[in-house]
Amino acid sequence: MTLILAGTVRIAPERLAELRPHLRAQVEATRSEPGCLDYALTEDPLDPGLIRVYEHFTDEAALAFHRASPHMAAWRAACADLGTFDRNLSSFDVSDYRKI
């Protein structure tokens, strides 16, 4: 089984430049975690201020490790400081994961 989290978060478009270094730091740190299969925080090119979230972890333990990491705490603080809003995430337990 693997876990996938997908969704969006918003920030005022005029704050995107301030958020970008935090996006990069969060993605780089998370991709190096044990159990992280993929992780992306990307700006939607058609909707300024919309950040698309995609997370793929091997299991609950890997996701728990991620949630407790220092860089996750820094990411949460940056999001609060910069006024991100409208967080909308869903998680999916994938029992039959395979590459095609």
C-alpha cells in the first residue's frame, strides 16, 4: 500500500515571490525523506496564487515522519506568515500501486 495526498492551497498572487523559496526548501527536504516516493508543490499557470500539492509516500510511518519533520514545521510557519488560505487536501490509500 502507498499513500497519496493531493489538493491545493492558495496564496495572494502578490505574495508568490515570497513563497517560492519556501516551496523549494520544502520540496527538496521532503524528497530526501525515507519513504517519500514523490512530492510536488507547483504553481498553477492558469490560476495565479493556486499551489497544487501532490505527495506520495510508501506508508503511514513515512507520512508521520514527514509531518513531524523540522522542515514541515518551517513550512507551516511560512504559510501562516505569508497568509496562505483555502487549504484543500485529500488522502488516498492505494492498495494496488503499480507503474504502467
